[in-house]
Amino acid sequence: MKSRWLAATTTAALAATVLVAAGGGAGSANEGERISSLGVPLQDVLLVGGTVAPGPGGRTVLWSASSGAPAHLNAVDPATGEAIARLDLPGAGGSWAVDSAPDGSVYVGTYGGSKLFRWTAATGVVDLGKPIASETFVWDVATDEQSIVYGGTSPNGKLFSYNPGTGQYRDYGQLSPGHQYVRSLAVYQGKIYAGTNPPAKMFEVDIATGAKRQLPDPPGRDVTADWVYDVDIVGDHLYVRYGTAFPNPLFVYDLVTGQWIDRIDNVHGLEVPPADEQGRVYLIRSGELIRYDPGDGSETGTGMPFIGRVANSRGIGWAELGLPDYPGRSIVGLLWRGMMFRYNPTTGARSFVPTTIAGEPIDITALAEGPDGRVYAGGFLNGGFAAVHPDTGRTEEFHTFSQSEDMLGHGGRLYIGAYPDARVYSYDPTKPWNSSEYSPSPEPVPDQNPLRLFDLKPELQIRPRALVGAGNLLAVGTMPDLGHLGGVLAIWDTTTGALISKTRHVVTDQSIVSLAYRDGVIYGGTSIYSGQSATLPTQPEAKVFAWSVAEGRKLWEMVPAPGKPTIPALTFDGQGRLWGIAGGEVFAVDTASRQVTVRHTYSGSTSGSGQLAYNAVDEMLYGVLTGNEVFRLDLASGQKHVLRSGAATHLAVHSNGDVYFSSGSQLFRYDLPAGPCPHPDPSATVTIRDVDSGVPNRATANGCTVDDLIKDEADWPHRGGLTAHVAVVSTRLARDGVITWPEATRLVVTAARYEAQ
């Protein structure tokens, strides 16, 4: 029999239920009824790939793909901002790759499903399947004069083409040995111009023969850490932006002379539109729309500002709007959150117009209780920031924000680890939200909330995957960017506002993906992987390490789960044992002896997905196992109860005992039962130290069962102590009419016989 938690709780009673866990030990019959869906707290627009081309009815529209499940191809009227088409892209999560062809087709290369789709006015959207079976991501597409489409992929850095006349794909093979990404490309007079991940390389590929020639690097540019992020061809000029998603130099290459002829700094990307009548192109540079003349290299400002962290165009081109202030052709484009911009070169008229592109549910990537008791959620890619009330379950706040890797309530603040650049923010829920990066206002506002504390981009880090409070300190564990191994343990002083240390390779070539803290020591769980999956690991298995805060050094490291590549979660229980999860295993470490003292093996999985948290209210562990089930682990008996089978990702235990977890974009809450026995023992008969008494295990008035009230697994200091305890409990139960007097006697005899052994 199990020993049970007997202290009363203040959790509100919602329903009296008990468990039968699926595939994980006994429970009460209707535990699933204690789980409720709180809906989708994060929903927003995220646009990446786009183009300006004829759409439904033949009129010019802004085409753009919105990320979601599934992703959608949207057509927006540039005169009104109305989304006049919203087309499913089945099996796709989103797209960076949208382009139009001379025959009126629009092509979309996707991630998630790694498919190619084609839209025509006659057929609508047609799924053309996967261009190359081995590839998981189509990064860019471009078309030629014959309306053949070309694309670049990852993780094997391949080029392909699709001929709509024959319906056939062609695999050009890997563009460059050692490069996993063909990040961007364009087509010009029988040649493909394509660029890679770091170290950036630019290639010219003959469409007919497949022969390749590497272009020289731009003069004066160290491309070691660069991506070839954007490639566009306008007229006889190749425009190549080296760097990242954020402002970087755009280089101009003359395709006739074969020479780099210019450099334009601080260009936002992602595309260069067709030229105007004089051969000039429009770019977003240093937060302003400018006109660039490749003939003489001149730049002319338009006075149209672009503010905020992300000011990349998501499709930019020319359209006739038919509006009084916008005669003739105007520059039109979309921004990442669905805002449309337009500029008329004749009148100088400019405007930003909200579109009616529908927001998509966002997968939850971070959950935490905030200092105000609300539950906060952060999302994947589209990002977002939501606050959910713990009593009503309603989303009370939503803000546009970055992708969140982790969240932590600590010292009156909510700390957020954001992707990319391993940025860390502090949010004060007592003050209004104000983010110049993600909710920009033309008027300067001095108080940022959330406040950006620091980033670890110079240390080549990309994901702040783990946060933990350590007294007045905040510890952050990170994962590095593509091509690098070795995370950073960063320590921030919340009192002085200073980054007091940042140590890379605490464990050689391993990322830090989970953290816990106790008595002046930070404990970390690692992963052999980088923050980008294409980087191959050098180490065989994940480790747990201990770091002295006072001494600023690693005390020890160990392998608690042999063969497992990742330890995604660590937590301490009430007895000071350090628990972790790795693949299909849950284990406990005695930090003094550095030994694994408990190991529960549920499967041989080596999955890197897992969550684990200690619930101080019922003194049990709650977790997510291999992304496929939410479970509770009884620390006294070692019994695992499956609370919900099916996809699950993130989990947080609230201070009131309730457990929140996510499945994709959905947020769920497990309401911890009220009363002294939140999880009544469901056994049919009462057992004492595994000896079956045969006495029925009946329910008592306070919701406990007889088995719950007999603390047979306690450490009784002397012989006879257990028997005396059973005598007191059974006498009280007989007087209350829960059991009969003969049954009370049987319980005492069972205890006495056990102690006599």
C-alpha cells in the first residue's frame, strides 16, 4: 500500500473523482474528467514568404503564406487590405518560399511537410508532393521564363526544379559539400544563383548541365558567420544580403561584368522588388524605405519609417491601387504580422494598413506561473505572449512577441528566454506592456516592459532553453547556433542588473537545456545537440552537472541515464532528491553521493522531449514522457499514473497544485482534487506493508480511503509502533462506522503479524 499526503489543501473543490490511469498503474475512475481544455491562448499572424502577382480574377494581389496548422496561402487586395483568398496548404506548417511564374502560377515551398504547392486560377491550390524525399524544408523558390520553378532545401542542402509541363522533378544534388542549407536563390538567363548557410558561399549553377561555379566573396566582408540570407535578381544585377534575418549589408553584383559593384549597409530584406521605369529599386534600409539606383549607386530616402525589431518585407512589388493619392503604380508590401505598407513615388503618399489575414493558433513552447499567480504562455515561431487567469482559465492578455524558449516567475518578475540570439527579458506584470521591438509606437516611450536584459549572440548562442532562480540571481542555460556546439551557463544579478558570468562548454560540446537550484548549487541537464539540428554532435550522451555559485566553478558531472542524448528537465522533490527525465526514463540523483538512487524505465526511447516538475501540494511529480503522455509519479510507491495519453509538450505546476500542460496550441489544466487526499488509494482491499488484510478499502467521510489513513510506509522507530498506529486508526474507523469491529481486529492482527516477522 502507498503512504499518502494527509495535510489539508486550500485548492477549490471542483468535482469528486478518483483515478484509473491508462497504462500506468491504478487510479480513480474519472481522473480524465479533472482535465479541462482552456483553448488556444496564443493566436496571431505570421507571414514569411510572399510575392506580388496576379491573383483571383486576374487583379494584382499581395500573396503571402501564414504559418499555422495547416499553413495558408493568402491573397490580399492592396487597395483595401482585405484578404480575398485564404487557401489551405495541407500538411504544411508555413513557408519562406513563395514566387510567381509568367504563366500565372504561384508556387509555395513549405516547411513541416516539405512540399511544393502550385496555385492557378483554373485549378486552385494543387499539392505537388515532396520535391526530394530526404529533405524536410524548402527554403526558397524562384521561376524562370519558361515558368519552371527551382528550389533550395535542407537538411542536405539540395537544389531541385519542377517542370509544370512534364510534371517531373529534377534533383540537382547537394549544392556544396559541408553545407546543409540552400537558403536563397534566384534565376537568370539559364543560371541558378544560390546561397548557403555559414560559412556563406554563393554559387552559379547551369540549369541545363548542373555545372557549378562559386562566386567570389564580396570584397571586405568576412562571411565566416554569415548566411546568404536573401538573393534577388533585378535587371542585370544580383542583390545578395549576407548575414541574418536582421539588418545586414546588401551587396550588388553585375551579372554582365561578373563583378561586385556596390555595398548597401543595414538593409532589412527579405526581397527586392522589380525596378521602376528608370531601373531603380526600393529597399528598407536603417528603418526607412529608400530608392536605390544601381547605375550610379545613389540612395534617396522616402521618409517612410519602419520601426520595431522585425521590419523585413514579406513580399514587395508594384500595384495600381486606383486611389486618389496613389496615381499610377505604387510600391506595396506586407510585414510579418499582417500589416500592409504602400508608397506612391509620384505623390509621396505613404500608409500602413491593417489587413484582414486571419491569425493562426500558435504552438506553445513555454509555460510558467508568473509572480501575479497567472499562467503565462509563449509560442513557437509566431511567438506571442499570453496571460491566463488560474481561476477562470481565460486568456486575459495577449501581445505580439518573440518565440519563447522558457519562462520563469522569480522575485516579482517573469523572465523570458527568447529566440534567436539567446535574449533574456524581464517582465513586470504590475506595469503596462510596452515593447518597442514587438509593439512599436512612433512615439518614444522610456519604460520598456518587458525589458531586454542581455543576449548571448556574441557567444554564438541562439536558444535560452533553461531558466532557474538562485536567490537573487537568475541562471540561464543555452544552446548554440548552427555549426557550433557548447552551450553557455549565464548568471544575472537581479539586484544590481549585471551579467556576472557567462561560461561556455561547462560540459564539453553540450548544450544546457534544464536547470535546478538548491543550497547554493546550480544543477544542469545537458543535450549533446546544438540549437540547430543540422550540427552533428561529438558526445555520446547527456550529463548532469553541479555548479557552485559562490566559487563560480563546476563541482562535478555525471551520466545519470546512459545512452540518452538529452536531459530536458530537472526538479527537486521535498526531500532534496534531484529528479530528471531522459527519453523513457525518470531517475533520482543523490547529489551528495552523485549516485542514481531511483530509476523508473518506461521505454527505451531516446527522445529529447520531456517535462518534469515537483508539486509541493500533493508531494508528487508531474511530467510529460517522450511528448506522448502526461503522467503523475507517486514518489512513495513509485507508481506512475497516466493522466492523459496523446501529444503533449510543455508543463507547469501552479502553486495552488493545479497542473497546466500543452498539446500543440491547446492549453489544458488538471485540477488537483481538494481535501486531505487528492489522490485516494483505489485498491480493493487494505494492504499493510504489502500484506493483504482482506478488509475492504472503503472511502471515508473526508475523501480518503482506509488505505490512505494507515501510514504503514512510515519509518516506525521501534517494534510495535506500526501495530499501535493501526490500532488507533482502526478503532476510530470502527467507531465512525467505516469498518466493522471484526475488520478493525483483522487490521491490527495483520500489522502485528508483519512486525513479528
